Amino acid sequence: MSQSLRTPLLFGAVALLFILQGTTDWWIFAGSWNASLTILNMALISAIMALGVNLQWGYAGLFNVGIMGFVALGGLATVLVAMPTTPGAWSSGGVGIVFGLLVGAATVVAAVLLHSRMAAGRNRSLAIVGTLIAGFFLYRFIFDAGVAGVEAINPAQTGYLGGLNPGGPDNYKAHGYMTVLAWPVGGLLAAGAAWIVGKIALGLRSDYLAIATLGISEIVIAVIKNEDWMARGVKNVIGLPRPVPYEVDLQQSADFVARADSLGLDVTTASTLAVKLSYSALFTVVLVVLIIFAQLSLNSPWGRMMRAIRDNEVAAQAMGKDVTRRHLQIFVLGSALCGLAGAMMTTLDGQLVPGTYQPLRFTFLIWVMVIVGGSGNNLGSVLGAFLIWFLWIQVEPIGHWLMSVVTSGLEDGSALKAHLIDSAAHMRLFSMGIVLLLVLRFSPRGLIPEK
């Protein structure tokens, strides 16, 4: 079958899964558009993450397993932009925190300048060590006092600096557009972190690059979890404003109630569907725009150059290409997409929960999406995201059904029967491994291979 025919057929088959989920109450399908749209929204966000990883791996061959850290930075950006400023936080310690961070940065810069401008020897070593020690204690003295001041402000509900929402604590939800503004900020924040990481780690061999990116992403998560002044740490930030209407507002609208009645829908169900459809529309627009840009870049001279570097770095260098610079460029772009997706996901959740940023969800699963869909092919990565996320959600009910069939001959109350049924949730990992093995065996380049 030609690829021009295979692509629409595969997308049509995946679309059919979502339609069956919404309309058919049979086997694994819930017969609920509510459930179908819930899966679809996360699939759209996962597709953007998969596009970012495909840029790095499919275009340039960069093995990044620090996806989780960049996604978390996108979520942090949503809090920093969309939430209101905590009253009194800046006067109580916010200025001290910023000044302390500047002192810390100035200490590092001063040490670098001393190293570059002084002659090698004992005096240079003593000067660098003395500068670092003095700068560290000054930084901690200023920074710790600021942190204590901020975290002491109503720690049960706030205890952090807050964001840039102009509505204030009482009216910030009326400015839902600030959440959408946070999406590109999340991409920029992740891109900035990726530039720093890339400057340090992109000179490493691929396996060392993977270890470095994984370690740095864990550092990012640890900072977000433990620095309460930034985003409340593990106490979580809840109540993020929405860029779409609230269900209760729709339910109180006479026009909306009339439209729901005309469609034969309960107003509660109709309001839930309307909100999820609104999110789907926003996410689809972003994904389509990104696919268009990704396809244009892939077919441009820049895209051909990146694939040439991926296939043979030595030959590309011999033709005058700056391989390290191009690797840094693609690493930053791919990480920016992961940060953008992280901001969108936090918007969808309506809260920032650092404890949920697990490597299984944000690294392993995204890589499976890219590999199954077809690395190097943007549409393949998107297809893999939709398919794998649908299976990831649906495998658990399939596992319960399968275990129920297998144990149907055992007596109720049997320890073995209870153990097998309780183990059904672990079918997710097993199933993802089976899907990955099958694809690698029968279509090693993915469902929609790179041309």
C-alpha cells in the first residue's frame, strides 16, 4: 500500500476509535462523548509533545530523555503568568529573592571572569575560591530571608509570589486570556532551559546526552517541588483561570439552556461537553499550526541540512556545516514545543501538581508515540500520539475484562482470582511493550515511515 493512501486510512481508523468511544456502549467503549473528548484533549497535547521529540530525534538524532523537565517548566509558566500576585509577597520578600538570585548569578560570572583574566597559579585559585565562598554566603543570607518572608504569607492558601494576572485574588478568573498568553511563555521558558542544557550537554555522545538530560530534568522537578515560594511546591496551585467558559456560567445562561433542550441534552451534560469541545478547538488550532510549520521546515533546505547532519555528521562538517550549533538549534525548538504542551496540559487540568510529573508518562510514553507513529515523519508522530494515548487509557478496562474472562472458572473469594483482577492495571505497561515490539517487528520505521 502506498504511503499516500496509508496515511489517511490510518488516521481514519484512529478517528473511528474516538467515534466509537463516543457513540457505542460495547466492550471497551464507554458510549460517552464526555469520555471520548477527555481522551482526545490529552491526545492533542501529547501530539504536540511528540512533535517536539520528533524534531529532536527524527530530524537530528538527538536522544533527549529529559522531556519531563521541559513539560514541567511549561506548567510552571502557567502559574507565573495566569495566577494573581499574592498580596504583600513582593514587599515581604519577593525583592529579596530576586536580589539574592542576582547576587548568585553575579558570583558565578565573577568567578568565570577571574578564571579567564588572571594568570594560572595559586593566586587565581585562591581568588576564585574566595569569591565563590563569599558570594555563596551573601546569596544565601539575602535569598533565605526573602524566601522566609514570602512563604510566611498565608501558607495554607498562598505562601508564594503568585503571577501576573491583573485581576487580583478576587477577580483573576475573569482574565482567562492570561492562561493562553502563558502558553508561549511556557515554550520560551523551556527553550531557555534547553539552551543552557544544550550548551553543557550537546557535546556529549548520545548515551551520555540521554543521561545528562534525564538528570537535569529531575533537578528541574526537584526545584519545583521544593521551592514553595515559586509555585507552592507539593502543596499545589489550584484554581487556574480558564480560557473557556465555566460549566456553572453556561448552566445559568438562558440561551445555552434553550440550545441544550433543543438538542435533547441535559444541561449539565451539555455544559461539560461544551467546555471540552472548546478546549479541543483551541488545542486543535495550535496543533495544526505547528504541523504546518513542521512540514514546511522539514521540506526546506534547513530540514534537508538537519537530516544530512543526522545521517552523517562527518560529511556534513566536511561541507562546512556547524553541527554543534544546529544541534543546539533543534534541541531548543523541540524543547520549546514540550514546554508549550506542558502549559496547555496545566491549563486543561486547572492546577499545577508537581508530583504528577513522572518519567513514565512524559518520557517513555512520548517516545513510544514517536517510534510507533514513525520517527522523522511529523504526521506519523501525531498519529502515534492519538493511537498510543487512546490505548493507554483503554488498556486498563481491557485488562479487567480479560482477567474476568480468564478467572471466570474460579470461585468467588479465591485469592488467585482477586490477585489477577487487581493486577489488571499493570496490563498498561505490558501492552505498551507488546505494541512497541509488534511495530518494530513488522514496521520497523513506524506506521507512517519517513519518506
